[in-house]
Amino acid sequence: MDATEATYYRWRQEFGGLKSDQVRRMKELEAENARLRHTAVDLTLDKLILKEAASGNS
């Protein structure tokens, strides 16, 4: 599979002087960051729901 010239230059601009293992690690960290961000949103929503439920019982 060949990348288009535009794709090549976009990748080159994004990943510049990184070696393939560094790019792989960066992608892993980006995925982990997204997972943690999603978890934080879920926990914040749970907290707001519990807070609202607790205030309704007063």
C-alpha cells in the first residue's frame, strides 16, 4: 500500500525526526490519554448524579 504524497508530507510534519518505536510509543500514550480522559468524564458524571440524588433526599 502506497501513501499519497500529501499523506507522506503530513506524516513527516507530524512525526518529523521520531523513530518508528518512538512513534509507536506516542500513539500508545495518545490512546491511553484518551482512555483516561473518558474515564475522568465518566467519574465526573457519576459524581454529579450522586450529588444530585443526595440533595434530593434532604
